[in-house]
Amino acid sequence: MNSVEHAVADFEPGLPLAVAFSGGADSTALLLACARRWPGKVLAFHVHHGLQAAADGFEAHCRAVCADLKVPFSAHRVDARHASGESPEDAARRARYATLAQLAREAGVQDIALGHHADDQAETILLALSRGAGLSGLAAMPALARRGGLSYHRPFLHLAAGGLRTWLRGQGVGWIDDPSNGDARYTRNRIRSVLLPALEQVFPQFRSTFARSAGHAAQAQALLVELAEQDLAAVGVPPRIDALQALPRARQANVLRHWLLRTHGCTPSAAQLEELLGQVHACRTRGHRVHIKVGTGFVERVGVTLDWYNVAPSPRPSR
């Protein structure tokens, strides 16, 4: 049995299963392997980003492939243009996941398979390193993620991109090469064309070793989240300043980051978190004011606690 078929044989999603199908080699291999394993129980979801003239052709190709495979096909067009100052890749990714979730709700599907492979995982780790990411970033993409009542599966994370293409050629199945993948304006494309070939020469096993490191980071991050939950239960929501001060600085940072993300959906930058920790340490008098920009809002002192506001409020008297 081929490695692609092995990967799908070891994959146990809920059925029916939707495959996010762009028409590229990775999603084509995933759709073909899943449709063969679960005939009549696989659907294809296609997101038309509208970012290039060839997008209509991509959709037509995907529709034709699904007709040949007898796989129900659903497509949705989105406006994935990015706002000023926003990463075009991030904007497209958010639009893609929002559309997949919408299509899943309409189809009554709870499990979605994504074609991300080992090269994608390596690129994600390198991007995280370039940004100085913490453990959550270095953990990269999980094989299974649950979000909004849906389960997102990545059964190909341990397979190299080249292996997927070799398998597809053996099946006599074609795919689309998106011309934007060669656009050097995008950091991920430069990593793919420059860094990955260099890593292949110096560290031939980099895909498996990077994946192992990502797994270690994910385990460590899970422990940090568990500790943050315990500390958050002790300091309260919103957190009490004196209870925070009783914790070591590293645990203060961990619980504050967790509180802001879990309760308010925002993540402080390293500089913002350092400033917040400094203010928590200095907050020894009733009149000490805390007012720090975090995400789209501000962390402020409110009496004996810290709180976060999406719009900066007028100064509040200490209590």
C-alpha cells in the first residue's frame, strides 16, 4: 500500500467527510484517496477567492474532477482582498476557513479534511521562527483541530509534497499549479523555493525532525495551558492584581496571555506583555494607574483587578 493510501487508511474522521478541494496536487490526492476509501460519503468544498483571473478556471477544473469521481461539489465565492496593513495571506486564510465552516453547516458536515503536508508544516515552522513565536506558534499545524463545532483533519502532515505528486502521476490524475505559488512577493513562496531546497541538501530528514519538534512544542504548550487554567482559577476573572503579584513572573506572563486570549480573543505582543508585567509589579498603591494597549483595546486597572476594554474608556478612579 502506498504512503498516501496508508495515511488515509489510518485516518478515522466522522462521516460524511468534506475535503477542502482547491485543485492543487495536495488536495487532489486527498480527495481521490478519500473518495476511494469512503465512496458515496465524501463531498468537496471549493473556495473561489476571486484574487486572480484564473480562479474561474480553477473552479471549472475542480467541478470536472468531482464529476468524474462522482463526488458532490460545492463552491462559494468570497472577497479575500486584504485591508491596508493586513497580510494578504492571512486575509485569504480567514476567508477560506469562514467559507469552509459555512459550507459545512449548509451540508450538515462536521468533519473537514485539509491537504496540508510536511512541506507546508516546515514552512509554517520557519515562518513562526522568523517572527519570534512562542510555543503555540512553533507547534505549527495540528493533525486535528476543533473549532466552532467542526473537526479539521490533516492526514498528510507527515508526507512530502513530492510524494503526493508522484502518487498522483501514478494514478494518471492531473492537478492545477497555481501561478501565484511562484510569486516571490509572498514570504511562504520564498521559503518554498529557496529555503526548503537548501534544507533538503543540508538536512535531508528535516521534514520529519521539524515535525517532531512541532510535536514537542505542542505538548509543552498544552502543559502551559493547563497551568494557566489553574492559575486563572486562583487569580480570578478578571485577575486580581495582588494574586498575580504572588506568582513568579513567568507564570504571570503565562496566565495573563491565557486570560486575554481565552476571555477577550486578543494576544499581546512581547513588548506589550513586558510592559504589562512591569505595571503589575509596580502596582503597589491605590492610585497606581494601568492603561496599556493590547490588541484592539486596552488593559486597565479597575480597583483591585485588571480588565480589558475594546474601546479605551475614560480614566476610572481607583477603589
